[in-house]
Amino acid sequence: MIRLVIVVILLNIFSIGYAQQELSVEEVILTSLQQNYDIRVRQNDAVPVFYEDRLSYGALLPRLNAQGATVSNNNNNRTITASNVETIRTGVQSDNINGSIQLVWTLFDGTRMFATRKRLDETAELAELAIKDQVNNTVAEIINTYFGIVREKQQLKAIAEQIGVSEERVKLAEKKLQVGTGGKPEYLQAKIDLNAFRTASLQQEARILQLKEQLNLLVGMGLPDRYEIADSIPIQLDLHVEEIEQNFENTNRTLLAAKKSIDIASASLWETKALQSPVFNFTSAYNFSKTENAVATSAVSLLYSRVKGYNYGFNLSMPIFNGFSTRTLIQRAQTGVHRQQLIYDQQKSVATVGIRNAYINYDNARQTLIIEEENILLAKENVFIALEGFKRGITTFIELRTAQQSLQEAYNRLIAVRYSAKVAETELLRLQGVLVQ
């Protein structure tokens, strides 16, 4: 089982030293945590959510606004008083400056401000879970791809062994043909089989190169142009479905995200219900106003006026009736909570079935692996005996070729079941949510 305990400081490493020729799966995973495009996109999407959560305490703070204005007037005035006195002024200049700072502090709103902050906190945690889920899935994909390359390398090694057997067959068939104890069809068939394995070897090498490029893409092109990987597939053979099912609800990323969505929906319901409560505010303001007139337009008009000062007080607003809109919003929020609960139950069922099916595959591959490990030993011994018998003329050409084909099929089954067991193990750990800790 691949179990990585990743310290935060490792994520700040710019690059991994690639002086060594062979890259372990752990090194590839560490590189992917820094450079995988899917992980980086998920992290980028979460940045606004984290920023909003960091400033969520602002919901508890007062609101402070300032405004100001300056106005200049140039007017022509004509006034007539009750005693029939007419005054005419042209080009009267008047300047007015005013400004104010207003503070509104909500002291009580049915705890809606606390519900808002909780919703933002839960949303940030959901974004973090989404990143962890993406990391978990990416690591699983990298493990499968990495050991997919190992599988193809083992297949290439098996083909190389078959090439060795086929070359020996060709030599023996050629000698028998020269001394007159063998036929040319045997020699030609041995050459055909040898060339077929050589072609398969070339195709296998191309396949390995393609998978290496695919692995490099998963890592965000962070691997060197040329690198080697391991030759073996380690498999943990002691996993038990009961232990996995016992606590997977607290580790499975998808289920944790579904739980968090329920919490967010509950916080939204809390916010909506608070709309029914009265709102009690403390208000305060500082005001300044100044007016200057160039000339008096009448006997009672002012040439200069200035007013400044502050005020404070409290206001209370009580919702009484708004056409049932608040009740409708509450009903929708309650439906949202119920919907998220249904989604959680569905995801739990899906995860449970996924774990059980993955364990069936894992257990089947584990048992099959034991059989195929025995079969490969038998097939190798059978080819050795057939080849030695063919040298002495005891074994026929058909028997040798049949033994070689049995060895090829045994290798194919063994390599396939090894990889299947690894994929099933990785899927179990992915569903459990413990691939990366």
C-alpha cells in the first residue's frame, strides 16, 4: 500500500532532484502535487472562497460610509417683497460645501450575521475538501499509470525471455536441418515466431514511451525527458473490507464534501429564518455644511453659513408582512437541506457499493495471483524440459512450440493479474480516502 505522509514544507520544494536514474512512485506523486494542472486549477478556484472566509468577520463589524460634495452657483436673482420693494441681482456667486460620515452597527438581526459567517467558514472547508479530493483522485490516477508502465516493462521482459527461447529454437532447427534430422518448415516457423516476438518487443517499447509521456502529462510536464521507473509492482495483500467500511465515512472525500454541503445548506436556512427577526441598529453620523454667498439677495438672506456636529441614536425595524416571500425562502432553504441529505445518502450508497466491488476485484486478483505465480514456475520448467528434450530429439517441434505458447500465456495472465490487484488496491484506498494523508 502506498501511504504518503506529506509535510507542508515538501509542497514548497521547487523541484525534485533527478540525478538518480530511477524515479519512485512517491517522487512522481510529490512532483504532481506541485505541478498537476487539475490540482492547480482546483486550488485557483478556491482562492476567492478562502479570501472571503478570511474576511468573514466583517459581518460582525459596523458599516462606515463617507460622502461629500461641493457646488458653485452663479445666479441672476429678482425679488419683490410684500411692501413692493424690488431687488435685482445679476451674477450672484454662491458656494456650498457639505460632507458627512455615517456609521451603522447592527447589534441584533436574529443572529443572521453569525449564520453568514458560519456559511462562509463551511464553504471554505468545502473548497479545501474539493482540493483534497482532487489530490486523492490524481494520486490514484498517477499510481495506476505508473504501475501501468511497470506492467508493460514486465511484459517487455517476458517478450525478451521468449526471444531468447525462440533464438535457441532457430539455432536448433537450423542445425537439425543441416544434419538432415529436421525439416525446413520447423526452421521457417521458428524464424517466424522469433520475428513475431521481435516485432512485439518494438511495439512494447513504443507503448512504454507513450505511457511515460502520459505520466509526464499527469505530473504537469514536471518529469525529465528521459527517466526510468521501478520494475516491480508491490501489492498489499492484507486489506479487509470490514476494516475499510468501518470508518470510511470519516475519510472518504466525496462523503465529507457531501456532509459539508449539508452544513452549508443548514447555515443558509439559519440565515433565511433570521429574516423573520427584528433588526436593531446603532446609528451615528458627523455632518459638515458650509455656504458662502457673494452678495445678499434680500434683507434676510445670509452671506455665510456653517453647520457641523454629530448625532447618534438607535433604530428598530420589525418585519410584519411581505407577501409571504420570507416564508417561501425558508421553505426553499429547508428543501435545500433535505436535498443535500438525500445526496449524502446516495453518495454513501455509491461509495459502499464501490468499496465492495473493488474489494471483490482485489480479493479475486489476490487469489488468482497465487495460482498464476505457481503457473509461471511450472511453465518455465516445462519450456526448459521441452527445450532440452528438443536438443536430444526426444521432444517434437510442436511440443516445444506448445510449451513456449503456454509460457507466453502464463506471463500474460500473471502480469495482468498483478496489475489488476494493484488497481483494485489503489481503488480501495482511494474510496477510503487514505492514499494521501
